[in-house]
Amino acid sequence: MGQTLRVTVNGEARSDEVEPRLLLVHYLRETCGLTGTHVGCDTSQCGACTVLLDGAAVKSCNMLALQADGAEITTIEGLAPEGGLHPLQTAFWENHGLQCGYCTPGFIMAAAALLAENHDPSDEEIGRGLEGNLCRCTGYVNIRKAVKAAAQAMREGAAAPIGG
Amino acid sequence: MAVTQLIGARVQRREDPRLITGHGRFMEDHTLPGLTHLAVVRSPHPHALILGIDTAAARALPGVLAVFTAADFHKVLSGSMPVTPSFAPEKKYVPERFPIADREVCFQGEPVAVVVANDRYLAADAADLVHVTYEPLPAVVDPEGAMNPGSPLVHTDGPDNIGWDMTYAGGDIDAAFSRAEVVVKERIIQQRLAPSAMETRGVMASYSPYSEDLTLWLSSQNPHFIRLFVSGAMGIPESRVRVVSPDVGGGFGSKISPYPEDYLVPAASKLLGRPVRWIETRTESVMTTIHGRGQVFTAEAAALRDGTLLGLRLTQVLDLGAYHGTFGAFQACACLMAGGVYRWEAISARTVGVLTNKVPTDPYRGAGRPEGTHLCERMVDRVADELGMDPAELRRKNFAREFPFVNNFGLTYDSGNYDGTLDRAMELSDYQGWRQRQASARDEGRLIGIGLSTWVEICGLGPSAATAGATGGIALVESAQIRFLPSGSVAAYVGTHAHGQGHDTTFSQLVAETLGVPLEAVDLRHGDTAEGPAFGYGTYGSRSLSVGGMALYTASQEILAKARKLAAHLLEASPDDLEFTAGAFTVRGNPQAKKTIQEVALASYGGNLPAGMEQGLEAVSHFDPPNFVWPFGAHVCVAEVDRETGAVEILSYTGVDDCGNVINPMIVEGQVQGGIAQSIAQALFEEVVYDGESGQLVTGTMLDYLVPTMNELPTPQLDRTVTPSPTNALGVKGIGEAGTIAASAAVINAVCDALRPLGIHHVDMPASPDRLWRLMQEAGR
């Protein structure tokens, strides 16, 4: 038996009938067709499914879609205006912060939440902010570099942070 | 080849715009009209007989379309899953493997039934309703115990548990040991590892009974081999099977060999007449995707008092799991590479592949080479320790210095400069400074150690003479196809498969530079068997550039040769009088007489061609390398062990590697950083644990299997030297596995060096706080 879910996803107000047990990540991927949010584990370790829920980073595999009722959700597809790039996206590109790219949307969304609160994070603060995300390709060196570069670009006013 | 505008440049990746915006297209992002969802019912027992399968409750659940068991699959699948000769051609026992268990399950997670439903949640529900009655049998867990004649059997109908038992003899080992002034012995464990690509496996299949063809989407490093295997098992002509491996979220070797689901999903599509998709959960992945390593080495090294290495004698006991991995015996190359970068009089290496009731092992990033390097570098350090020599000095005393260098097993190292990388690594890491700081730290009671790893690898698989036999017939050469379209844009197809390595970028750099066209004009395609050459050989073994890149290079040269003839015709000159620079042919001495490659491409589709020339400007090339390639390097790790907790902190990590010429240094650095991280993860954190009695997987999720986060890993300092490979025109080697091969030995050598004052000479992996704390407690008694 479906229930009505009302959410705003990437600025679009939606109303959908969903099964009570539907996970938020599957709602986003299958109902909304936003496949940039990935599933990498089933015990909420990897963070590939991270999205912003009212500005906070959440693991969308770890909550039911209905728990997001009334919320504003931002996924990787909605982080920057259509055709543009958020400073984090630019920084991941410029600093080779991704290889296979599977974990990347989750890292970028978690970093977006971090930078919204902390405009100049230290290495340690970046580590704490991204401790819920796993990458198997990069060894994290260039991810840390990218987050620092993005923070600097944002401080210099290249663009306004989303969800901040 | 000199560094030119594009080759050698830090070009930003062309893959990234889609991946950073959420527009990558991974396996699970693909769907089809009428798609159904498959879930696998798996054995909870490592070893049991199947007494009965009751599917009634599952079938009765609304939305469930079918429940299939082995009996159903026997109607559409035949044969046994493939096992290649690899480095153990003479196998003693190869159990047959059908993709789904019939009578007996031999590892936890082995498929016993599948459920297909309209919805993935329903499929999972229904899988829980399939009731299987088992009669549990004793589980064989320990590979060394499994070698004993009285051991329980992994397969009840097997003769014993020995998959292979063979010895590689490289020189007169008894003579070498007879001259020994010092002999050290060690037992070195390579724990099982879960490759843990962030994207799990997945398969979607659509079989059409009308055209009798099959399209398969799967997350694979190796789509053409999967097409070959699946078409054979299903009895569909290879030409009517299309395999698409789209964006793939990491492989690390775990997506090379075929898996049961690669057969079961298309077979279910054929049985049901609907498209079917299965996506592996992480829990399924840790349990049923291949594991790597899983080896126990016993080794002894003989040397003279002055540090001259004489002989190395070793036995590798390789935990095969319940079946041979398709390329499982590749891991025996640990034996062939156990001599590392040193001159030995003789090496004798016995490899024993032993079956156990666990998921099969197969190549995982480095595949045999990390194990061989770890063994060699540990033994060399043990000799230095025994002689009281500085480990750097002992290494230098024994380095191979004349190239080509033929090792004890007849393998020919193409080029090297082991002093060069070690010198630079010692300088960059401040090795001598750390030795002084170590001494003062020891005076304060702190445990600081410095570890070296001077490594070499065999990669660039591989010459047909060596590889055709190893796969059972198909040489691991590489193919490429390049086409100029009339407008001057270039479509390039390769048989390798990128899943993070950035080939779209580096290969485009290579093609654009060679053909003299803008980077934007090149479209690089891979991963779809419906495009490009007839066969592609996949990406593994750091082969893509030195074999696949060379195929692109030779195809480019063929195109240029034809273009030169056509340009000469158009310019009314002799081909020999033309120069090709910056994408244009000019007549020597008359630069006004000029045809750009794009003009030539357009003309090639026209009517004014030299006599006998066909239309078009395209080429297919297969590159068969004359030898493997042999990257090398030197890594230095400085680590401190906490006396109270046993925790290891890496204080400094330095890697100086040499992979010959480089197309894109940014990508090379990224590969090394990631490789080092995976190897440090083995050294300090990761281990697949099975309960020794029950055979149950203990580390079943990412809660227990410790893939490190950002906070557990250092930022390595990196540098490179450049010693081109003489075996290919580009002078390139490979870099995908280098960090993984190098780092574990550097880290464990550092930990052992730190613990030396306590009388501890060897530590196994992972060097967890728990393990080190216990060792220190025992040493203190």
C-alpha cells in the first residue's frame, strides 16, 4: 500500500506514492531517475549514497523515503545549476580527485555539507568530515587536495556554496 | 619518444565531467522495458549436501515470476566454468564447476536457486522463502591442513584437495645452499583480501527468442572474454552475443573472470523470456566475489657473510577456495618473481594449490607480484638483520645491474636502474636523517622503524609465445581500430577496458599526438563488443598502455602510411619526399605544397585515389609485444609502533617508481597513490577471516572488513625516474599495480625494524594493534 511522499528534489516539488519500505536512495534513483547517487554497501559504511537533506549530509541508503517527507533534497545532479559546475566539482576535476568515479558523488555531497559549515577546514577537519566515505581508487590524497582547493575557491567568491 | 605537446602532459581527464555531475552510466543505471529482478538463494553452509529445495512459498508470493534451480539451468547451460593453465599448467585435480549447485554446496554463498520477481524488494523477500534442506559436512578451512592425507574432502567426490603441486627450479639450489655462511628462515602469511571495488558486480541480460540473440550488460574488466565464455555455455553463436561493460566502478582484478551470475542471469532471461537484472549487495560481494592472496609461504635464504645472496628456497601454499579461479594459477607467479631485483645463484620454488571450502581466489591487484615482492623483501631484510648490515647496503650489493637481465627462471627484465630509484628514494625520504632520529627515539624508548622495498614487476601481458598457452589458446595481445570519418574526426576503439585508469584521456592523447589532430577530434571507445575489433583482451596486469596503447600506435602508423601515399598522389609528389609534422604532409623544400590529415581523410572517401587504393582511412591492428615490461622502484616507509596499544603510525612514506615514458603524469601519480593505499591497507588493516572450525565468514560486511578511510592513510611523497622500455616504440611500461606491489613490504619492514629492539623479527599482516600488542607482550615475558 503506497503512501504519499512530498519532497523537493533539486528544487523541484514532487509528490509520489511510495511503498513505506522504499529506501530514499531507491526513491531518488528509480522514482526520480537521478542515478548519480550510488549504492556501494549495505551497512552504511561507504557513503556513496550521500545526499543533502535540508542542507545536512545523509546516507540515503540508511533512511526510508517517507522519512524525508517535507524535506528539501539535493543530489549530485542538483548541486550546480544545469550546465555549470560547483567549485567542488571543478576542484575534483582539476585535482584528479576521482578515478572510477563511483564514490565521487557521495564525496562531493559530503564535502559540500562540510564546506557549508567550515569555510577553511584543516586536513584533520576534512578527515573528520569525510570519515563516512570510502574510496578504493585514489588513496584519498587528491580528494583531500580537491576539498582544500574548493574551499579556497569558495572563499575567494568563485561561487556560493549550496546548502550553506 | 620525446615529450611533446600532448604526450607527457597533465591533461585533465575527459571522463570526469560526467562522473562529477552524476551522469556516469554504471551497471545499475541501465534498465530495460519489462525489466525483472533476480535474487540469488545462497548456501549458508561452507560445505553441505542439498537434500531438497522447497520453492512453493516463494512461488506463491504475488509478483514472483519464477524460481529456478540447477535442474532448470541444465536445460540452457552446459559445460564447466573455465579454468586456465596460467602458471600451473599441470593440474592434479580440477573440480567441475556448474554455475549453480546441484547436489553439494562447497562454499558459503554458492548459489542454490534464483528468484525472479517484478521488483527487487520482492525478489529478496522471495529468496528468503525458498527452503533448502541441507546435510552439513565438515568444512575444510585451513589450506595447510587440507594437504594432509587424512583431511576431510572439499568435494566429496574428489581424490584429495590438491589442485596442483609443482616446483620451479631455477639453478642448482643445493650447491647454492652448500656455500651458505648464513641461512635465515621465515614463514610469511599473505592473508585473504576482498578486492572491494566500490561498485559491486551486476548483470543485466536480455535474450530475444525471435532473433536468438543475447545482450549482456555487466560490470567487467573483460567483456570479450565474458562473451566467449557465456556464448559457449549457452550455445549461442559468439557473433549473436553482445556484452556491454559501461562505466565500471573499480575492478582491481575482481571483474576479470566469469562468475556464476554471468551465466545465471542470461540463462534466466532465456528461460523466462524477459530481461533480467541482478545487482550484487555488498554482503554478497564480500562473500562471493573472488578473494585475493590467501597464501602461506615458508622460505629460507642463504647468503655469504659479506651480504652476497646465494639461494632462495620457498614453498607457496595457495588457498584456492572451493574451485579453481579462472586465472587463479596466475598467482603462482609469486614464485617466478620471488628473486626480485637481485642476483641469486639459484631459486627453487614449490607451489601447491590447495582446495578449501571458501570462495575461490583469483588475481587481485598485483596478483602474485605483491606476494613475491613481499616475500623477497622480507627475506632480504632478514638476511641484513642477521648480518647486522644496513638493508640498503645489502640491497645495493645484490642488485641486478646489466640489462637485459635474465632471472633464475629465464624471464628477461627489459631495462632497469635500481640504484637510481633507491638513491632518489633515500634522498627524498631523508633516510640517513631518519636513521639518526631512530637512534635517538630508541634512546627515549620509542619504537620507530624504517622499511625499504625495492621492487620490480612483470607486467604488460603479454607476448603470444608466453600467453597463448597460459590461457588455453588465446594470446593476450591487444587490438585497436582507428577510423577517420570524412569530416576528419577520429573514432578509436580498443580492446582494453578502463575502470578508473583514465584511458579515454591517455589513449586520446596518444592518438591525437600520433595522428596530428586536436585532442577534441578523437573519440575513444571501449567496453562494447558490438564495436571495434573482433576481440579485445581486457584490462588487468598493467597491460593497457604497453600492449593496448601500442596497438593504437601501430594502427595510427598504418593510417599514416596510407595517408602518406594518398597525400603524395594529391600533391603529385613521391611519398618519400613528404614530411609529416603538426598534422600535415608537406613536400620537402616546398612548404606551400601541403595537405592536412583531415584533407587527406576527406579525399580518401572520394574518387581521386592512386591506382589500387581502396576508399577509406582506417586500420585494425593487433600488437603482440616481444617481451613483458618490467617497471620497478624503491619505497621507504617510516613507522612508529605504540608500545601501549600496538597501533602503527606511518610517519613518512616515499615512493620513487620508474614506469618508463609517461603519457600523463597526473594519472600515473594517481595510480601510484591508490596502489600504495591498497597495499598499506593489506599491511595494516584488511583481512578476510573465516571461523577456523565452522568455516563461516566472520568479516561479512564493511563493518568487519576494514577498508581504510582517509584518516588511516598517509600522503606519500612521490617521484619518478625514467628508464624507457626497449621492447616497444613508446618506451612505456605499466603503473596500475606498482604501488600495490611495493608498499606492503616497506610497511612491514618498517614495523619489524621498529620492533627489533624487543627481539621481534617478523610480523604478519595485517599488523593490527591487537597482533602487535600480543607480540610485544610475548616478547616482554
